[in-house]
Amino acid sequence: MHVVLETLADRFESVSWEDSHGQDVARVPAEDWLQFATAAKKAGFEVCSDVTAVDWLRARPQRYEVVASLVSMEHRARLRMITTLGREDPTIASLTSLWSGAGFAEREVYDMFGIVFDGHQDLTRILMPDDWEGHPLRKDFGVGMVPVQFKASHQVD
Amino acid sequence: MTDQKTEETAETLDIWVAGTEEPQFQPTDEGTQEFGPEESEYRLADQFGRVVTDDYVFDDEVEEDERTVINMGPQHPSTHGVLRLQLELEGEVIRRTKPIIGYLHTGMEKTAEQLTFSQGPTNVTRMDYLAPMHGELAYSLAVERLLDVEVPPRAAAIRVLMSELNRISSHLVALATNGMDIGALSMMIYGFREREAILAFFEKNTGLRMNHNFIRPGGTAADLVPGWKDDVAAILEELPRRLTEYDDLLRANPIWMARTQGVGVITPDEAVAYSITGPALRASGVDWDLRKAFPYSGIEQYEFDVPLGENGDVYDRYRVRVEEIHESLKIVEQVMDTMPKGDYRIGDRKITPPPRARIDESMEALIHHFKLFTEGFKVPPGETYVAVESPRGELGCYLVSDGEARPYRMHTRAPSFYNLQGLPIAMADSLVADTVATIASMDPVMGDVDR
């Protein structure tokens, strides 16, 4: 574990720590998500380099995992914080109040997984069309099940 | 003299001014007509164009409804693909910008879940099509970290050679399109011409000019062809001289300087807050390069500097790219001189296919080959995130495996996607004419943004 993280580990007892192939991973409960992120930013993690999600469908009791990668330029350290969300109404606090750069990433996760980020200023679809139904990266969104889009386009001038 | 004459003409001619009350026509002599009683001399003078009014006066406070929203793209030639921008203008000044993306979204992260780990590089190489080697490298490194294997030194060196050459070719395109957008058309032709030498080298070694699928989990697809050192030496000899020439050409051009300096400024704080990486971050003066911070593929054994800008404007981003090409050439030269001998992939036949000749001789080799290309190799459960410094910034690959031969989830942290967030900051309160210069300096690749 990196030295910077030790103070963080002392402060949050609810967070469990892992060493995933040499990388520091913090498993954060969903209710401590924003609080832990605030403390991490204070500890020197000034960049939120990525926010993404994993859909475990029925493989795990908690269906969704939200993954945020943080970088500390000052200490040359990386930290990955992971939380889990249930299948009903997945909602998590937005990190945009801490890192503006998380804005696009959280919109992408909302678009692809339907996870709602509480406190995000502009939580709209980003990659899919605005009227798209469903969230494509969910595991129950099958490949080849989507009707062909824009198939009437040849009739339009 | 003339005024008198006109007044006389107005009196004598049949003129009725629109918008006034219709004059009561008196039965007069044929061909004469009188003006209405309220017709003043001023209005007459206005009609005849003798009064000049200045229309070009703006109030200091512009009302909300005087703002214009214009749409730029997704088919605009200067938006580097299908980037669409909504610009909110006040006169000619941009107040707000909203990038709208997704026009090139092809669901590559979903596709990656359908492909085996050995098929994966064919998918990721198509994301950032100007830097395909970096996409393959990030993916392969992530798979190797999950497998806990280390590639031989020669494979690592080939990867560094290829990815640094790819950085040069990508930056050359960035310089070329930046020049083209501002109107320096010769730069466009020069940039693409120099890139051709590197693409020819790629074609000779990988078989393809783009989308190589050359860097694969476990090493590379093939060894470098005999005589590759001569090709690299030719690039090393020719490129620096020509690049300096183009650089001098542009910097001696007052129009180029005026259109790039002080335009599209991003401060270091803004760059960090908006997760901007790569040359756009370093142009703002932040010393952050993943090749130095978290070295990968043995790049720490080569000497190079990280060029930094000062002002974070379009000019600095251009300068940083030119300097980075020179630094990458240094790395390429060192790799060429110190290329280790050995195998170009790991010897584990569960991960890399056996040599072609062995298949005819060995039953085991045949089985390995068959298993590898039908069901692929299985990767132990786990998750990892590996990032490399692509020409556009931090290109990361978040890979989750559940123990099968296909990734459970593959996510790419696309640098262009995050760098686009800096566009509204860079373009706020700048002129419409500077829009294309700013977009070009951020160097977004829409295949990378939309995936």
C-alpha cells in the first residue's frame, strides 16, 4: 500500500483494501462514496482519471460495480475506488463536485448502465441517441437483439 | 446646388412614401401628386439617402434573447470527424460551448465482450485509428497483468519502437491538420508526406498501414523483418532535418503566430480539474508523462525529456508536439541501438501460437494451435487497469475477467473523450474564427471519443 493511502485507511474503517495485481484498490460502501472521495482528494489525489462500471447481473448479490480511478501527480500514486450497487434503482453520489473531469465519464456510465449520479449537473445520454431505449452495456442487453435503426432512411430525401 | 435640384425633383415628381397615410388626392393636373402633411424634410432626406445613420452600435448589456446559438458539425470539415458543437454567441464572441458526441459510437466495449483475449487487439486497434499501436499495447499489457506473465525483452523493445514511431506519425497528422485548419495548407501536405515514411515501415513489418493487430497478448505478432534497422535509420536521418525546416517555416509566418499565440488558453488548474492529459496538459506547464510516472514495457531504460509549455495556448500545444517528435526520435534511436536478441513472444504455447513449421511435425503443437484459435486461452478472474501514454494522453484499459476466454468487461479510458471536456474552457470568450484552431490543437480523434 502506498504511504499516502495509510492515513486514508486509518480514517475509514468501513473501507476494505485490496492489492489487485500490484494496484491499490479500495472497496468503498456506497454511502461513504463521496466522503471517501473528498478525503482522497485532500490526501493528494487531484485527478479523477476515469469512472466506469461493471454489470455482474446474477453472478453477484449486488448487481453493479462503479469504479473510479484516481491519480496523485504529487505522490505518483494511483488509487482505484470500487463500490457496489443493488439491482433496484442504482443511484450513487456524483464526483463532479470534486473533479469536474468526471462529468463526461459519469454521463457515459449513466448512458451505458443506467446508473444515476446524484448531484450531476447534466446527466443526459452522451453516446447513444437521446431517444434510445435501454442501456447497452448491461449484460441483459443482448447483442443482435436490437432492431435495425434508421432503416427507413432510404425513403427520406 | 444639388440639394436644391433634388428638392425640386421631389416636389415635382410623383412620390408617396410607404408607411405614411395615403395622401388625399386632389384632382390636380395629370401626373402631379402631393405629399401627406406629416412628411418632414428629414424623412425625405432619409429616403434620398442623404442621411447616414450608423447601424453598428451595440449596447453594453446584451439581452438574453440577443444571444445566437449556432450549430457546428457533425459534418463540418474542421471538426476532425463527426464532432458537433453548439456555440452560444454574442456577436462574434463565443460565450458557451457544448460538445455533442456519439455520432461514431459503434459499441466497441460491448464487442470486446464477444471476442476472445487473442482477438481483442483487432477491436481496440480500431478505436484511436491514428495511434493503433497504443490501443493494442494498453490492452495487451492489461491481459498480461491478469495472466501474471512477463514478455521477453525483445518483445518489450519492439513494442516501444513501434509505439514511439506511432507517436511520431500521429503527431505529424496533428501538425498537418492544425496547419490545414488555420490555412497553412503546405503544412498539411508536408505532415502527411513525412508520416508516409513511418506508415511504409509499419506496412513492411506488420502488413498493414493502420489497424495493425501487431502487439498481442504475449508479445508481438511477428519479429521485425530483416533490414529493419536500415529503414529506421533512414527515418532518423531524414525526419529531424525536415521537421526543423517545417517548424522554421511556420514560426516565421506572422499569420500562423498571430492565430495561435494566446488563443484557446487552458490554465494548469483547469487542465488538472478536467482530467486533460497528454500534450494538452503538458502545454499548460504540468510535468506529467505516464512514461516517466508509471513506466511500462521497459521504457524507463531509455533517456528522453518531457517537453513542457508555458501558456497553455494553441501555440504551446503545437510546440510540445514538435518537441515530443524529437524526443520520440531519441527513444527510437536508442531502441535501434540496443535491440536485445531473443524471442519476440513468450514461449508459453497456451498463450501464443506455436511456430508455423512445428504444426506439421508435432501433434502437441497442432493441438495448441487449434485450441488457441478456436476457444482462446482462459484468463484467471480479476480486474486491472493499465494506462499508457498515447499521443493524446492517458490511454487506459480497465479489464475484468471472470475466468473465461473472453473479457467479462473491457473499458477503455479514451484520452480524446476526456480532453474534449476542456474545449468549452479553452473556447470561452474567444472569437468564432479561433474555434477551428482550438479544436485542432486538442487533436481529438472521434474514433477514440465515441468508441
